Amino acid sequence: MKSYEMDEYLDQQVMALERELKQLKRARRARKAKAQASKRYGGHPATG
């Protein structure tokens, strides 16, 4: 593999990981919000 090909490959890997990380953070935030809402509303988790 030539070095510029390697750079391109690594750039793609980094971009993919960053996308994944954003999705995980968003999911975690949503889960946290849902947990707080369920506590607030008498322990029934929000559906959906």
C-alpha cells in the first residue's frame, strides 16, 4: 500500500468512527432523557 492510499484509508476509518461516536452519544442522551422522564412520571418508561 502506498502512503497516500494509507492516508485515504485512515481518513475513511476516522470518519466512520466519528459518525459512530456521534450516534452513540445521541443514543445515550436519548436514553438518559427517557430515564429521567420515567422517574418524573411515576416510573412508567416512555414508550417508543
